[in-house]
Amino acid sequence: MQTRESRNSKRDIFFVRDGGYDTHDDVDVNLVENFAEINAAMEAFVNELKYLDLWSSTVVVQFSEFARTLNPNSGSGTDHAWGGK
């Protein structure tokens, strides 16, 4: 982002992958830890974009393709949902 002008870039795309959501056990604990890590990373990213005056021209997209059941299993986790049945 900081080199966008020297690269003559009008648009940059950044892709980030984060794992650790295959929560067959202890889903509550795992999600709290994973979401805390994501929140800290996103906060730093947003702060940098604001510092570089890029926040108002930035789109952040989040998605997940990993379906999980809504009901907990016997290990306080979740199992594969529709795609795994």
C-alpha cells in the first residue's frame, strides 16, 4: 500500500487466509481465541489504512465456505453440516 504511487497502482488486492476453525471440540474456546486474533489484525489493518488516508476507498470482504452444524456435538464442538452429510 505504501508503494502504490511508485508502482502506479490504482487498485491493490490483498488475500488473507486464516485457519483453525475445524472445531470438532471446544468450539467456544477456539472461536474466542480465533476471533480475538482476527479482531487485532483487522484493527491494525484499519488503523494503517486510515493513517495512509486509504480507508474511505477500501472494501473489506470476509467469507467462509466451511459449513458447520448449529447444534453442538458431544465434545462441545461442531460437526460438518450440509456439505458433509
